[in-house]
Amino acid sequence: MLRIFYNTHYDFIRPWRIMVALTVGFIVIGLSSLVFTGIRYSIDFTGGTIMQLRFDQPPDVSRLRSLLDQGGVHNAEIQSFGSNREYTVRAQDLAASHGGSTDSVATEVRGIFDKVFGKQYQVVRTESVGPRVGSELRTGAIKAVLLSFLLTLIYLAWRFEWRFGVAAVIATAHDICTTLAFIKLMNIEVSLTVVAGILTVIGYSLNDTIIIFDRVRENLRRRRREPLYDTINRSVNETLPRSVMTHATALAATIALLIFAGEVIRPFAWVMAFGIFTGTFSSIYVAAPVLLWIERRWPREVSTAQGGPAIKKPAPRSQKSTEAAGVR
């Protein structure tokens, strides 16, 4: 596998305009849908009760909903959970109407079904979260994402230089936007597990970007007069064998989770599977163009001769490279 993509010379950066247009369109569609219809939060953030029920025989969903309404548990969501014999009952925002106790909702649901089904069903799991705890968890999740942004910028500015840090943070912001759009379009319920998936995607994307940027920095030292466009392309090609191996193994593990891990972990697996693609995409088609733009706006300091004084001037570019980069 490593030898297949050894010593390649692909021009990855050339179609960056097309790639950016595609990803912007995807983000606009997803986030526009999010603005108009909102995002589907789990009880981790809204507060309420979720029960997973397994019936001996496939039940009539409309009958289940009718029984809950008659028993006083109104507006509950009933969804299939992997098979036609397993269902989840989500009773959100009912804790306040039951004296603040989310446990009483689970007791009512169990009592309603016990009268009708007796021992012909079982409660697989029950989760209850108060509305105050849900609000605190949502605030904590937002703070965790923002803090990851800040720490990323500080680390990359110290490890490399400020231009690399800015490019990486913009690429990471792209990953978050595309992931949110994906979550909305796939109608994935946002829970603490999904937030953990988003943070994992951030780390995964940053790792890929840092590896490419580290090779860019090494090549800049070796080839001071090579255009940055060519240097980035060279760096992506040199890290390609490692990227293919890493992404293939990570994707294989994620696909295994999608198939075998069950419904509870499946939202995390969906986010991670998409994150592998968007993280790789942003490292090449978002971080690299941003770095090229910064280079044109604030050129690096290069030496006129070996051991000579450093002066501020743009690195020379060939006409072909300049036109392909779109920075004439």
C-alpha cells in the first residue's frame, strides 16, 4: 500500500476553486435547513426521559402512541430502534409537568404498558436528564468547541508560525460547518456522543493538517526559492502514502462501528465517517488555499543568497503555478 502512492506528482491544489464551490454549496444547503427547521437535540440537552422497549411481537405504533396519550404522556416520540420489535419512547420537556422529577415519567410509561402488554415486553434501558442539567451540558459542549479553536491557534502559532495557525483554524471551522450540515441533512440527533464525535473530527482534521504543514515547513527550508504553490503540492504528495494508510484504517474501523455497534453508537460512527472525508478535504482544499492567500498578502522573508540578509519579498512563481493558484 505504501509503495503504490510513492513518489507521486499529482497537482492537488489546481482544482481548489471547484472544490471550494462544492463544499460552500453543501454548507449553505445544510445550515439553511438548520436555520429554518432547527436541530434535533437529544434529552442530554433538552431534558426528559428516553426508554428503549423490546416487545415479544411487533406492536402497532399508532396503538402505542394512543395508549401514552390516554395515560397522560402527551407528545411523546416513538421511533423504531433497529428492528420492528424494539422502539424508543422519548418524552421531552415533561419533567417540569411532573414536579421536576424525570423518573416519574418512566414510571408512568412503564405502568401504562404493563397494563396492556404485561410480560410481553421489557424495558432495555432508561435515561433521564433534568432540563437544568441539559442546559448546562449544551453550554459546556459549545465552550469545549470554542476552547479547542483557541488552543489550536495558540499551539500552531507557537509550533510553526501565525500564518499556519490561521489556515489551520479556518480549515477546522470549515470541518465544523460541514459536519453540522451533514448532521442536519442526515437528521442525526445531537447528543453528548455526537458532540464527542465532532471534537474527535476536529482533532483528526488538525492532525492531518499539521502533518502536511510540517512537511511544507521542511520543504520551505530546503527549497527557499521554490514557489509556495509547488511546495504545498510536493508536501501533499510526499505525505500521501501515510495519509492513505491512516485514512483507510480509520475508515475501516468506523464502518465496522456503523455495521455492528448498534443504534446507540451509530450517530458517533456516522459523524466520524464523514469527518474522515471532510478532514482530509479541508487539509488540502481549504488550509492550502488560505496559506497561499496569506503568502500573497504577507510574503515570507527569504534570503537573497546563502548566508545573506533576509529581505521581505514574495517567493518567485512560474506563470503556470501562479495561474493555477489563482493569485495573480
